Amino acid sequence: MRSPIEQPELQRTGQARAPGPLPAGGKPLQRLLAFETSRGLLGDGGPDAPGPAADLGPVTRAVSEDVVDWARALADTRVEAAPAADVTAGVWRSLGPTIMHNGQTYGQGTGNRVDVSGRVAAIAVDPGNRAHLLVGAAGGGVWESVDQGATWAARTDGLETLAVGALAFDPRTPATVFLGSGEGDFYSGLGQGVYRSSNGGTSWALLAGAPFVGTGFFRLVVDPGDSTRLFAATRAGLFVSSDSGTTWTRRRTAMCWSVSAHPSGGATEVLAGCTDGLFRSTDGGTTWTAVALSGVPATTPGIQRLAVSHARSNGAVAWVWAATNPTMTIPGGTQPTPRLWRRDTIDGAFGTIATDPAVRTGQAWYDWHVHAAPNSDSTVYLGEINLFRVDRSGTGWAWTNVSSKVNGDSIHPDHHSFAFDPQDGNVVYAGCDGGIYRSPNRGTNWADLNDGLVITEIEYLAQDIGSASWLLGGTQDNGSIRYTGRPDWDHVADGDGGDCGSDTADSRRVYHSYFFMGYDRSSDKGQTWTWTPTGSRDSSVYGQLFYPPLEASGSTVAQAGESVFLSRNNGASSTEVALPGRAVASAMTLPSPDRLVVGTTGGRIFRLTWSGSSWGTPVELASPRAAFISDLFWDPANTNRLWLTYSQVGGGRVYRSDDGGSTWTDRSAGLPALPVNAVDVHPGNADRAWVAADKGVYETVDGGTNWTTMSAGLPNCMITDLLYHRHSGLLRAGTRNRGVWERVIEQVVDPICRVQFTGNLAARETRRWFTFGWPATWHMVWTVMPTTVATGAPEVWWDVHVERADAQFLTYWITVRNLTAQPISFEGRYAILGFR
């Protein structure tokens, strides 16, 4: 979805923000490029000079050995995923978001703000029970509802992968459901094969791994005429099974986006939309012939996406929805040409239907579908960025944008999936980057079904060092969000949510970014924002990641691309320091306001230091390997101790230096062969560290010599960020696409009771003591106990007042009064009841 940077009408505060040109494929492609670059799947770890990809290579290429190795490593890393309920040591619990209110749409006027959750790649409605729904989240697994979406339960947290591309009920035996793992639209490399449920989606087992490991699904279809036959549209081609999904035969090698069976069954007809065109089978998918479509260039890549659907009420009618070359001119640029065809008879030609000028195809590789209405052969629903309904109107066709309205119910854009109620074809379900929505009347009105659907894709996290109940998160296409102790999070900024940070000296000052350079700053914890420009947002002239790294410490804020922009006044002004060789920053660590280490996409490492009057020239440190650096940690108490992690597939993933970066020791032994995305270290024990991998969280207590998993209770999804809250003893994990999780590392089991000070008071005297440096998160009780014996009446009175000394610590002011006519002595005692 476009952010406020791209859409002026969604801007809140701050200056105008120039987006810079986006190459073919739009913003989602840039996010995919960044993700695959971080895994080393596009080359040697990323560019050293600016210049975005100019084609759809990652979208159309064949499955590589690197991707297969990555997928196999995921399968080999198993985690016991028991649900966590209570906040007790050693147990993970979900912090949500169970819902995010005030989410964004492209609508205007009333109804243009909605509740959101995260990307829904697949929807399936039980043909025998209209209240029974299944949804597949992009990287968040399968979720089941038995009350038409009022409540949801996660059903696949323990599978080898949580990436979902397709779901299909057996129409004859609805208790049987099939899952195609690996999201064709994005997380295709996470695919592990086809899974089957025999109880309607409550539990699942792997049915067929090969030949689908490392590839993603777009569509799964159970033959309406023969439940033993299945068709699979995948990035690796078109596959057919004749034994209920146990074994599969690839019938076409070209990438297949869509497959549709005639209502009577595959022996009558099956249609498939592939990179090389539309194909037809009349023998259950054994043989295929090309079908001519007028207007499509013969040259490759003439088709950038093609989807097909039969009308259930009249199988002779079929629809084809495509984005093809040549490109066409639209306001602000060009796009592939949208094309819609309809066939009236089973052996007839496909006729062209003129498309609406508002159709946008720039992201057709990512969000595209067609679904013929089950109750009318003259109505079809078309998904792209928006969702359109097309109805016959006289001798022509009427197009209605049912997702983005001037007034009325709008829903989140970027449409991936769609489904109909089995009893009423006017009741429809739409799945998009914002979640799932239901309409009772063909898209005229909508209600979200996102409550309890914990599938948000978290990119980054920041925390208030003085509060255990405050987090800021950047999310994929659902903006920046804020946690304040409740499972429903606040939506505080639109667009894509990138890296974020918070001031360690003044907790009111926080920062968040969108995509590309520049960030918003706030002095009221995210209630209002002011735009802060940094480097050029044009990635063709200034090297930068899609999500540039951002760090904050005290009043120092840093954001980096091919240079580092450093502010020492909370973002009001910045100094630019170029990185040698135009290396592109991928990670930073800012342990104090005066020192910074930058890691790059190609593995180079630089140290920057504040001299007292200026930032010095970057000093290059030794590099353990030329690969994408995903995270860094520089010990605030020991400048010689650094940790770094790599997210590139293969090779060492965790390294430690004890001499300020002159030499490094590989500390990857004992970890699974997976990319590592984040590292954090216990502030009181430099040898106790945690790392986040593409599956699971791992802990060392001996500086990385040995690692143990601490993943039990976590879903088997990618863990993208880690934060340890030093005062509350909580470790937080941001995930794709299962929201944020929390685990207690340290806690108070029995109250900690001590004497803090002693004092003396003359007869009737009142005095005040203070004690400082107490963490603001701790729950404490103060008492005064006289040590002088004086019977018959109370001896002392005391009162406690609290000063918030800074972002982290409190000062307690304790006033004590001697109520007797003689001198007394006393103890000032405390009890720590909890760390949060």
C-alpha cells in the first residue's frame, strides 16, 4: 500500500515528502528485493552502489538451490509450539496485536478508517457449514473460525512453516482440507509442500513435501467431479495429483498463477493462467493446449499476471483477468495494460471487455485475482490494489470499486484472496494486506473480521526503557503501531512502518520511519509527528535499503543509507557522514549518544565517534565475512565487546569481537543453519545473549560457546527483532506474521526485602531522606521501622513521594516524623514486589 509519503491526502503533519521513482513492480517489489537481498538470494549480499532492480526477476525466476537449502533448514528446525497463557518465567505469551484500530484505506469521507490485522493470502469457506471459515496468513499460518469470523484460533503454529499460499476444502467431504504452503505472492521460499487436515482445519499433517520444498502456492483446487484429483498453481509450475494429494506430477513447467476447474469437473475442462499464457485441459489435467487471448503480445514477458475463473452457475462461462505488455500511460507514469476477457460458450473464443481507467496493475505480480460470482454468470470480482465488481449493464459492463469509496464502507487495499458464502452468493469475503472483510451485499457494505486474528507482520520494535507497557512497532503495510499494555494496539502512523526508536533520556521522544530515507519524530510518544528529511528518497541515485536502519540514544538519532545522518538534538538538524565506497547500511548499534557502529549489505563495518564538537571520519573495522549484516550490538559497558549477526543463507551467522572489531570469533556452532535476524545482550551479564532466527529464539550464557533453544511456545514463524527490557526482565520478539511475543527472563518470586538506610530523629523532629536510581518499572513498598523501643504509643509517621528523575529511574523522597518526646533511631526498609 502507498504510504503518506506517496498520498498527500493521508499526510498528517510535517513537510511534503518526495517519494522518488519506484521501478516496475511497485513498492511491494522493493520490499521483496530487500528481503531476498538480506538472505543472499539475489547475489553476494547486496549492492555497494545505488540502483534498484529494473525488472521482475525475483518474481519470475525459477526456484534456486539456495532457496531449497533455506527451506530444508527450516524443515529441520522444529519447535514445540505449546500455547502460552500466563506471564511466568520460561513461557512465551502473545502481546498481540489482536486488532489495530483506525487502519488505513484508499477511501475518502465516512467509513475510510477500518480495523486491520495483517496480510491474508488465502480464504476458504466450508461448503457444508457457512459459519466455518479458514484463512491463511502470509507468514502467520492457518486460522479457524466456527462463528463466521467473530473469533479465531491459530491452527498451524507447530508446522514446519507458517507461510500459506492456498487453502481448499474437498467439496464432497468438507472435513478434508488441503493447504499449499509457501506464499506465492511473497514468501514463496518458505514453502514445505502440501498439508492435509481431516478435521476441517483444526489439525494438519504434511501430505507431500517433494516436489514443493522451497516454492510457493497461488491456488489449490479439488476437482469438483473427482475428489482424488487436485490441481496446484505454483511458482514451480502446474501440478496435478490423482491420489488425493499424496503424489504429484508437474504437467507444465512455466510458473502457474491460477487454475480453475469446470463445475462439472476436470474431465470437462480445466483452465490455467501461466507466465506463457492461458492453457486448457479436457482430460483432467494430463495434457494442455494454448488458448488464444486477443491483444497479448507474443514476446516474453508479455504477461505479468493472469488469473482465470469459471462461473459456477454456468460452467461454459469463464473469465480471464490479466496484466500484460505493452505498458500504458497513466497519471504519474506507466503500467502494464489491464485486460479482461469473458467466454460465453465452452468451446468459444474469449471476448474482450473494456477495463475501467481506475484499474492499477503496477503490483499485479503481488495482488491479483478473479472470482466469478456463483449465482450469476454476468458478475465477476477482480482483485488488484483495489477490489472491483463488474456487472452486466444492458449491452455493456459496469465497473464498481467496492474497496475504496468516496463515502461508505472502504476496506484496506492490496487484494490477494476472495471467497463466497456457500449458501448466498451475495455474501463475499475479501482478503488483503489489512486482513479479512465480509460483505453481506456484494461489497456495498463491509465489516472487518479481524478481531483476534494475530497475524501482523512486525518489521522492527522500539521500547520505552522506563516502562514495561510501551512499545512502538513498524509493520508491513499497516503503519506504525503502539502498545500500551493492551492486546489491541494503537495505529499511530500510516503507510509501511519501518525502523523505529526511542530516546533513552526522555521517553516522550520517539521516532518511526516509513520506507526509504527520512523519518517522523514525536515529542509526545506518538500522538503527533514532525517529518524529518535525511537522504534522497530516490533509490536510483542514493543507495538505501527499503527499510533503512534507524537508532536513537539520548538526544542522538541516526539513520543510514550510503551515508549516516546523525542528529544530536532529537532530529531537529542532522550532520551527514558518507560511508566509504558508498557502502549501504543494513544495521546499526548506538550504545551511547557518542558512538555508533554501522554494518552494511556487503559485510563492511564502520565505527563513528563524536569528538565533542563533530563526528569523526568512519573507521573501518575488520569484517568476518562479506555478507548481509542483519544486526549489531556494542556493549555500552565494554567498548571492546561487539556482536553481529548475518541473515544470509549459509556460512557463519553470529560473531563476537572482544577487541573492538579487530578480530572476530564465529559463534554460530550449535545454532540451526538458518538466517539470524537480531541479537540482544543482557546488560548485567555480557556473556548472556539472545539471537532471533528465521525460526526460533536461542540463548547463550557463555558468550556464544554454547546455545540452547528457548523457542517452546513460540509459533514457527520468522523472528525479526528482539528487545530485552533491562529493568522489567522481559524479552520481546517481533515476528512475521504472528505479532509480538514476550517472555519473562527475570522475575521476583518472593518479595525482596532489605534495609536501605538508617536515621535518627530528635524529639518531635521531622526530616526527609531521599534514595535514587530505582527503576521506574519496579513495584515497591517503603516502610519505616523504629529501632528505639518506646511503648504505649506510635513512634513514627512517614510519607513517601516519588520523583521521575529521568526516562529510566525514580527518586523516592521519604519524610519521617518522630511522634515521641525522646530521640529515636529507625530503619528505612523496602520490599520489591515485582520488576514490572
